[in-house]
Amino acid sequence: MLSTAVSPATAHSVRHFAKDRTSQPLADNRTDHVASQRMVAVLNLLQESLEPQRRVVRAGDSIYQTGERFGNLYVLNSGFVKIVALSPDGREQVVGLKFRGDWLGLDGIADGKYACDAIAMDTGELWTIRYDALLAACARQPQLLTVLHEAMSREIGRDRDSLMSVCSLPADARVAEFLRYWAESLAKRGLRTDQITLRMTRAEIGNYLGMTLESVSRALSKLARGNVIFFVEKGRRDVQIPDLGALAAFVQRCLAPVPTLQ
């Protein structure tokens, strides 16, 4: 007898991540444009209201470290940042990725110290905002308080989605979703998505996705063989993604139940 049962976690992943959205590209473009415009407006508001200290960071630069006394929040104006925490066995674990417009350091508010390390992945510009100055400005401009609350809400939502969905996906699908997440994050910031530069090594991607380096490499090669992605040059860090819908279709194929004999 054949069984095609799908686990609840996998079924959730299919609904949440693997919807084929190729039938609504115009709607997606409008949504990305609105998100990009909103991000620019928020950055302008912060600049005008708080005059944040600007800092150029380069790959490997530490922004703050676990246990460091909390005093500042940070907003990424350009570049990419990874958030790293220590796992229970003492290993470093990549737990978050930050793009233009994202806030850093929100985890330090509750206990007065940062709970993770924030490390730049390439050259970018970081805005430093003193937390006490931000609170004072929020009292004068309620719009700033709304911006802060929205940043906190996005952080909570991002953590929830990661916990609920990514870890339940098969290995190949995790890599495909990682690429789509990266591309869609760029789209929401008004940046090109048809060709992206991976700012993480394959080992870091595996660390973030809970996979081995070898599994990440095999998944990327499988995507390339299927013409879902293309590597631009020998270094294989620049990736062309002709169609994000093809990534979704790849995930669906990975999640398709395999008939088993009972």
C-alpha cells in the first residue's frame, strides 16, 4: 500500500514558503517599491531627527559583542551584517542577517547588555544612535516611537518565521529559500535581485541553515544543474537568479512526498 502522508511541519512549510508567486509579479513589484520607499523615509526621519553618528565598517569589523554594556542602537545604511550567538556547546552560530534599513542591538534593551555579536560582512555604513537620545526624541516626535516599535515587531516576526519554517525544510530546499530570502530582502530595498553577491562563505551559510558545508555545496550545484541559478564566475560568489518563481518551484519539488511501501 502506498502512503503519501506529509508531516504538519512540512505542510506548513509548503504553505508558508513554497507558494508559486509567478502569477503576480506586478503586485510583488509594487509591494517591494512601497517597502523601499518606506525604508528611505524612515532613514531620512532618523537622520533629520537624531543626526546619528556615521561609521564606515568593513568585512570582519565588530559592531558590538556579547556581554558588552548596552547604550546604543544601530541602523544599517548600507552593507550587510551577520548576528552571531554562542550555542550551548560553545560554538558560534549565525542567528541573523541584517540588510540596509535594519536595526541592530535591540536585544540589548532588556538586560542592559548585548546578547549577540554583530559583525560586518562587507564594506558599509552604520549609523549609531544613543538609546537615551532616541527615547528623548520619541517623546517629542511620536512618529519616531512608531518607527522603533515597527523595528521591534519585525525582529520578533523574523525570529518566529525562522523557528517555525526554515528548520523544517529539507536541506536542498533550505538553500533555495535562503537565496530567495536574500534576493527578496534586496528587492524590498530597491536593489537588483537578478544577480546577487553572497556575502557569506558556504560554511557560514551552512552554519546559519543548520547544514554542513558539503550539503550547502551540493545543494547549490543541484540548483545550478537545474538552471535555477547560474554562477557568474569561478569564485561562485556572484549568483544569477533569472526567476524567483523557479526557486519556489524547486522547493515544492523538494517537499513533494515520496511514496513508500507500507
